[in-house]
Amino acid sequence: MSPWIQYTLLRLGIFGAGLGLLLAIGLDWWWAAIVATVISMTVSYIFFGSLRDAVALDLAARRQRPAVDPDADAEDAVGETTPTSGSEQP
């Protein structure tokens, strides 16, 4: 499974568990959401550093790969063979 998916699901799970617990003890929904967000951010920062690093490495690897457009050659070929009128600028 992709590190992005793992990290996202883990953070959403922690947020959901915290939100459910805080709502069960009777906190207002907006306070519960704020506190659950802070809890999920803190727990993921402290305990899931290796997974966060894996996400960062995956992002860096994606940035280093060249962008591939499978239709670029076909579009260039059509653009070169299509005549343009005198009033249009390429």
C-alpha cells in the first residue's frame, strides 16, 4: 500500500477515534473537532515519523521523474502539419 494512503488513513483513524471519544464525553462538536485535530496532528508527528519520511521520499521521487504526456508527439505532429491563416499568431 502506498505510504500516502497509509499515512492518511492512520491520521483519519486517529482523528475519528478522538472525535468519537470527545463527543461521547459530552464536548460540543466544534470543540471536539478542534481537540481531535490537535490530538491527531500531535500523535502522528511524534509516533509516525518514519511513515511521514516515506511519504516525503515518495514525493521527492515523483518530482524527479520527468513529466510524460503520451499525446505530446501526436499533438506536435498535428500542429506542424496544420496550416495557419495570416491573422492568427501561433
